[in-house]
Amino acid sequence: MQYWLFKSEPSTWSWDDQMAKGDIGEEWDGVRNYQARNFMRQMEIGDRGFFYHSQTEKAVVGIVEVVALAHPDSTTDDERWECVDIKAISPVKTPVTLEMIKNDPRLAEMVLVKNSRLSVQPVAEAEWRIVCEMAGVDP
């Protein structure tokens, strides 16, 4: 299993929106960055991810699962852009803020710390376990 982080502006697509989709899930569409797209091409069904609210909250707020492999993004006719579908698994007990992550030396190499603008990014297994522990959820 691989681990990921999906960033969204809550005013555009929030954790509540994701939860409302239930087991059907939703396309993680609108990504227009080649590196983020390439990460989605690497995803497998069952991979887990953090749902991260960007902008004002800047925090991991939930756990999601990849439910469909990379496919054409339905929001564009440009065939360069692909996306995966994700479904909500559970909210975290304690949101884990970017500040908390930056202040934990064990997470100094996390992509979120080094490239906080990337909307889809990998999370190492050790980082996954640490952030889950901080969030009060079982990894």
C-alpha cells in the first residue's frame, strides 16, 4: 500500500463535501500540475491518503481511500490531464496542522514541508504513521 496527501481549498471542495459522496467517492479532478498528475498515475486501488484543507485551516482533517485508478479528468477535454477517484474513510480525531507537522523533526523531509504547494503528493509510510498518531487515528 502507498500513502498520499490530497490538498483542497475547503471553499472549493471540503471534507464535508467528500464525506457526503459516501462509498461512491468523487473524482479528484482539476489538477493541472504534471508532477501531481504523475503521482495519481502511480496510485493503486486501496491506497490511503490524508485529506488536507489548504488556505486558512492548513490541516489534515480526514482519511481517504483511492477507489478508481487514474482516468481522464472529466472537467477537461485535454487528454493530458487525469485523475483518480477517492472516497472518505473517516475524519481524524484531532486535525493535524501544517505548523504541527513542521514542528515535528521526524517529519522534516515530508513533501508537505518541502513543497507545500503541490496538490497531490506522496507520504512515506513512517510519515503516515506519525501523522496518524498525531491525529488520533489508527494507521
